[in-house]
Amino acid sequence: DRIDVVGLAEGLQLEYDNTTVDVTVGAVTSVLDTLDSHNVLLALDASELTAGRHRVQLSLADEAASYDLLDAYVEITLTEIEENNENPDEQDNGNSNET
């Protein structure tokens, strides 16, 4: 993943609605010539999000980057993770049939 998710609340699962994200960056030509999908690191701040669909603006994960992120949004869906009510630590109640 090239998107660093920060602040995702416990009990929520994030799914991207698309497999690609269009990004617009600004930089001098010598820097633009070196950029591709493998070296542009993005961040998604999920700290204020609740379950549901969201269109979220991305930011640069590398604050020291030599380029500016001008436009980048991603569509996501946050769903609540269902808790498993079974207790795997339950003790044997003594009703086993041993021969």
C-alpha cells in the first residue's frame, strides 16, 4: 500500500472503493521526472471518521518531500468489525464421554 492510514478507530475496518487514486503534484521538472506511483507516499487521516462511505482528501506521508500534493482524494468505506461472541477460553464442563 502506498497510503499510510492514521487514526483509524478501533473496531473499524477500511476498504478502498477503487484500486487506484489520481494525484496531482507540483514540483520543478527535475523532481517531476523522478516521480512515479512507487515513490509518492500518501497519508489518510481517519481520526474523525465513523462507519460509512467517505471521500477523503489525502496528504503527503513524507513531510520532507520535494514536491507538493495539489489534489488527491480517495473514496473509502468504513465498516464496524463484528465481535465474535464465542469464548475460546471456556473450560470443559465435565460432560465429555471418555472410555
